Amino acid sequence: MQVGCLSTLVVWVISWSVLTAHTTCTSQTSWTLTNGNASVEVSGTVPGGVYSDLLLADVLTGGDLYYRYNDLDYRWVAEENWTYTSLITGDAALLGHERVALIFEGLDTAARVLVNDEVVGTSDNMFVRYIYDVKQHLKESEDNTLQVEFESPVEYAARQYEAQAADYVVPPTCVDPASKGVCHANHIRKMQASFSWDWGPAFPNLGIWKEWHLTGWNTLLVSDVFFSAVPGTSLPSVPDHDLKPSWIVTVKVWCDAAVESGYIAGNVSITLANIYTQHQFINVTVKDYEAQMTFTFTTDEGQVEMWWPNGYGSQPLYDITVLWTDENQSETSSKSIRVGFRTVELNQDFVDSSDETKGRHFRVLVNNVTMFMKGSNWIPAHVLPESVTVDYTRYLLQAAADTHQNCMRVWGGGIYESDAFYEIADELGILIWEDFMFACSMYPANQNFLESVRREVTTQVRRLQHHVSILIWASNNENESALRDNWYGTSSNFEQYKADYILLYVDTVRNVTQDVDGTRSFVVSSPSNGIESEEEGYIAENPSSTLYGDAHYYNYMDDAWIGANTPRTRFASEYGFQSWPSLKTLKEVTIEEDWNSESPMMYHRQHHPGGQEELSLQIGLHMHLPPDDGSLKSFEDYLYLGQIHQAVAIKTETEFYRRGMSVLEDNGEGYTSGALYWQLNDIWQGASWASIEYGGRWKMLHYYARKFFSPLIVSLSQVNDDLNVYVISDLLEEVSDVVLKIDLYRYDQRHEVASYNTSLTVSPSEGNLVATLNLLQDLDIDNLCKEEEYDQKDVCFIVSHLTTVTDGSPAAPDNFLLLGKPKNGYIPHATVMVESISGPETTSKSNWTFTVKVTNDAISLFVWLEVDESGVFSDNGFLMTESQVDILFYSLSETTVDALQSSITVKSLTDTYSEGTVVHPATEAVVDDSFHPNDIRNILFV
Ligand code: BMA
């Protein structure tokens, strides 16, 4: 926010930092953008990027960035060089300062910066904050030219690749053709996914993507503030939410100095909300234009409340302001950060100290309380960072919080997210597993590259360190596995790549991180074996070991609704299945001829090798694939069935991981401590693992997440003829007096045909097997589910209820298990209808909450409601045993019953079973013993 543009002493406010050095009004500067041969000249936007500018100027005339084949049609943009030019003012007041600099918070990516045609600096890393001294280059004039000349990122990356390859190749040499991308992302320090990914398009952006300032100062500018708080007394392992311990606080202040070395004197004041203030005179040492100051103080008992992750308590946040005033009181600089008080630990103790072969824990303790991490993985919300609004970021993170997520992994192929992202995570109690931005590749380890990474890590860790939400730092995504399992053909030169790996991720990323932030755990890769990987020389024999660290598990070949081979990992940091977004979302960027599962467009937008085949296989294992008749109905059915497959598959796998929380097998497997599915959000309208479509529409999976991540769940698992019933609780208190009811239903009868009841007391933070019911003996399916020509399991299904004894209200969401396969044909056709819509009413979730009355004439599976309006249903994709249910619709904006009525649709599974549906040839799971889940990854980026 610009608050004033004075000619001499200027006050400038951007989010939380204030300085009263001389700063020009950078947000009012106008820019032009020109390509290499000057055939295109348009006005430029800063912060921003070239694609956005060219779209705005109608140079890109093919419509929306993501429209149809625009990722190919607009590729030329990234293949050209582009220059952003503006005029900047150098007045006497500015130039009278000891130091005058251009500060760029982010340049994307390879650039030369020129003032009055003289190079003042270069950039090779999107994630570095650059400071270029310009005092000697500026004239006392209003028309100093400032040019930022960007080299095509595609060309730059190729050049770097070639230079490196003259020594040895750092693979992969290109992305898999399925992702329709650009080669050599690993040779440029920018968003790796901007060169394409298996869920996203290639739009290698360029531009001045973050704020910039022209600043003159004589002493110090506060750049970043470090915060740590250690409780004065040890915290109990059973939480006491009234506890307000004392804290020993450390505040470190990083400053950019006006002089290269020496001492600068002044006063520092530190204020913690209205709790504590400290003023101190200081004579600070300057080295390489930087100064650091450290302050410690103690808060008293009772002064601050503790911060808790989502689901475990509240998230009180406190402002800390640091104000620097030079000794002549002629210059000040300040910064405010918002902090929380908590402890966080990644515990990797041996599971059994008397038998170390059983491996190590990998569990998170916050405020000394062990918590199961429930969440998902985050990818960039748009391929152009400038297109992501704070509102959309908040919407997505809120959707995670609303589905009981307490953890999110910011995945290493995107960007270090915006300040707003982490501020919102702090507010919502979502712990952040923060990867550094290296993914699915080998990376160079030459001196220039390492130096650039050193600056990147310093910039980012200093910027993000104070966020209470950050749980852990991790150097890279899957590069330990890639090296160990030879994904990119590195085995013939393994030692070289291993040495490079250690130089980059251990000696550089880890060491620099720990220099800046000693308060958090660090893992070198995800997945890794944590401490065990380190002890094995950083490239473990099996980075996906079930006994150590985290694991990524993808298996598209087994029956995903059974998941028979799912590993009992310590911490599942990635797992998932694809689906397509809804037709409503696809329609934004496609036309009628694309609306066919076999259309060229669908293959164009399917970036995962074999993705279409895998999806059809999985749909076909349980349901009928729609006929390939080119009809819109078949296409919509296909999209819907894919979302059903994904929702049930991830529900199955997540429940398995949650069931593992209290399990310890003889071989040491068990004590699973986290389940972060892949992936929360989408970058565009394409096939992906996301639970939320691009734009915000919830897929069926996201509705399922709200149930399978509930603090207390019942989970049902069928092993041969046994039904195992588990009750899993993340609650920190015992729940007594609940009744568990297990109902056996036939698809053709409204009421349960058999039932099992028991009353229970649910132990806190445990997952326990509470009953094993034999389907034949206890539930008598031979008899009750008998139907000629059908297997009994195809005739019946199970529903669980957990209710309180006192008033019968639900203590856990109802759950279900289909004993057989819906495709085997017994399920009678159901007609599901929206009988009425009423409202709006005001609820805590929306001022426009509508009640949708849904009716049916038979038991209905996967009842799915859709409307044009943006909003969320109170339930969706559900199993409807009743003949009528009321579902709420929480609209995001004002709307009417009429508007909803005109767009609402509802369907259930049997609506997809029309004449001509195809029973997929693969009637049983394809279980190939030679197949390893990582084989899928091997064909990802070769
Ligand atoms: C994981 C991620 C991504 C990828 C996803 C799905 O490996 O780290 O690289 O998009 O799987 O394949």
C-alpha cells in the first residue's frame, strides 16, 4: 500500500515493514515491455509477468491463458527475450544518502539490470532477493532509465544444460512427452513446474514477479526478523489449554547496512504486542553490508496463550515490532512480524530401544503432544504467481482446515509461497512441511549454482522463519529415491551424482538453513529415512523404508479400493489417484468437440504417462465405463466415475494409514504418524490428483476428506470373510458412552437386514480394532444377502454409525464399505431428485445457506449434487439409504432459490448404467509381481 510520495523524507509502507529512509514510489512507476527484436511493445505490470502483460495488451489473442492448446500456442513467449523498461527519479535527497540501491524481492529469472545503460547487477534465481547499488549510476533527474533485460528462460536453461553437459550431463535431459513441456528446468532456479509437470502446463513465465524499491539510506534497513520461543518450564504431554507458561524469547534482526563494514550505532526497540517492550542502545558490527542483532527476553507466566494446530486448540498470534533509530535520530526502519508460542518437534527416537532393527519413529509433537498429521500437498495455485490472489489462497487453505487438515506440504517443484500463504496457515493452525524448491531431478553442483542456492536459502529462510506454522524444512522432493533407484540413468556415474547431492542438499541447503534457523528439524529429502538416511550416507538403500522416515506411495495397478499392498509406513507424505475436474470447470477452457474421454484435448491435458489408461482401469474395476458413443452424458458420467474412484481410493488408503497409528507389527512396522495425500489444489483445468478443482470447486474427494480426516472415525476393512471394525481417535480426551452400530444392508431394501451394536469408550489418540465380525457367522450374509446368480457380497453393503448414548447424536461421521463391486450388477436403479430448495438463511458458514431436499426411490450410491454457483454442500458424493435427506448449500456469494433451481443437478451411480455401458475387460486387479510402484515414477521424467 502506498501512503505517500514526498520528495525528501518519504514514508513507505508495504504490508508490515515501514522505513523512513528515502524510498521512491515504485508502485506508481510505469513500465514498458519489449521483446528482443522490438516487434512487440506493450505496457508492463510490476509485480507481474510477461504472459499477463501480453494477455492484457491483446498480443495473445487466443483467449484465456489456459484455453485449449494455448500452452502450446503461447510457447513462443517464453522462447524470446523480454525487457521491462521504466524511468526512475534520482533527486538530490535520494542521492545524498550513503547508500542508494534497487531492491528486488524477486526477479524471474535470468536477467541483467541496467540503469542508464550500465549494468548494475544480474539475476539467475527467482527465489533470491537482490540488492543492486545504483548511487554512482543515477543522475539527479526524473528520467533515469531502468531496464530489466530477461533472457528467455527456455534458452537460458538450455545454455546452462549445454555448459554443464560439456563436463557431464545432469539429467533428466527432458520431461516425459506426456507432459508436453520444456526441457532443462533443473538448470534454472525458477518454479520447476513452470516447464510443465504431470498435472500442469508449461508456461515458463518471466518478469519482475515481486515488489521492488529504490531506496537511499545512511545506516540500517531492517530486512528480516527471526523469532524463537522456548518455554520456561517443560510442557505436560497431556495438553492443558489453560496453561500459559513463561517463554524465553529470542529475536534476531537482520539488516542491510549502508556501509560495507565497520560499526553503526543506534537504538533498537522491540515490542511484543502490549506485553513487553525493550529499548536498547547498540553499536552493531557490519560485515559485507549486513548487520545482525540478537535480543532475548522472557515473558511471564500467564502473559501469552499457546498456539495449537487446527483441531487441537486456538491459534493466538502476537505482533512483534522491531524499530531501528540511528543515533542521530534522523533515520528509522522497522518491521513487524506476527508470531505464535508453541514448541514443535519431529521425533525420530527408536521405536523399541531394546531392538534398533525395528526402526525409528517419525512423529510430530506440538507443545509436547504427539499429533497425527492429517493433510495434503500444495502445488502452485496458478502457473503464473501474479494470478494468485490472497482471497484464493485463503479459500484453499480454509478448505483444508474445514476438512480437519492440520498439516500441508509445500511441495518442492513450485515456489516458496507468498507471505500471505504462511500468514493464513499461521491463523488456521495448518503446520507447513516446507520443501526447498528442488524436485524430481538431478541438479548441478557447480560453484555458481551452489552460490545462487546459498543466497536463495538465505533469502527464504530469513523471510519465513518466524512463521509459527512451519514445522520442518526438507531439501528436495524425491531426489534421494531418484538417485538410489536410478530414475534418470545415473547409476553408471553414481558416485559423482551422490557427491553433488551431498554438496547441494547437505552442505549447502541444510547448512545454510540451520545457520539461519536452528529451531526446526530438517530432512534432506522427501521421501527419506530421516536420521537413518543420513547415517547411510544420505542415499539410503531404501529411501522408502517402512521403518524410517516418510514415504511416497503410488500404485495405479492394484485394486485401489482394497489397497492390499499399501505399505504400513511411518509417515505417508504423498499418495494419491487422479481424476478429472467437473464439466463445469472443463467448460471454461474447452469446446464441445473436446467433451469426450477419448478426444485429443483430453489426451493433451492428461500429462501423466499412462494416466488415461490407469484411470479407466481403476474405474472399470468397480464400475461400468460409459460407452464410447461421443455423447455428453457419457462424458459427464466418465468424469463423475473418475471422481468416485479417486474419492474411495484415497479414503481407503487414508483410513489404512490412520488405522496404523497404534499398530506395531513384529517387524517394527506401524506407528504411522501422518497421512498427507497428493494433492490439495490444481494449477489448471486438467487431469490431476487434486481434491479441489482449479477455481475452487470441491471434487468428491474433498467432501470425503472431511469425513476420513474427522478427529473420530470408524473405519471398516474386509479381510476375506471378516469385517474388521476400527475406531480411530485423534482427540486428546477419552470419549465415553458411545454406541457403535454396524448395519448390514441389501441394496434393494431400505432398512438394515442385520445389525451389530456395542457400547464403547474411545481412548484418546489411539486407533483400535474394536470388533471383528464374520460376514457369514455374525452377519449371516449367506442367507440375508442371498440372490440367485449373484455373489452375496455384491448384494449387500455395510454402514457404520457411532453415536452418543445421551442423545443419539453422531460422535463420528457415518462410514460405509461396499462388500462387493457395484458393477456386478445387483444394485437396483435409483431415481434421485432434488425435491425442493429453500432459503437463504444465515449460518456461520455462509450468509446464503440453502436447504436442498433430496429424495430417491431406492438406495442410492455416490449421490452427487452440482450447481453453477460457487459454494460448498454440507455433504456430497454420499450413500443415501434414507428416502429423503436435507443437504445444505453454503453459497460463496448472494444468490436465490430460483438461480440455484435453474442449475442444480443430482445423480447417483445407477444413472451411469444405461444401455451400452462397458464392463471393463480387467475384471480383477492387475497384480503383477514384478511391478513396483516406483516404476510409474521411472517413466515420469526420463
Ligand atoms: C509425486 C510428486 C510430483 C508428482 C506426483 C504425482 O512424486 O512429488 O512430482 O506430480 O507424485 O505423480
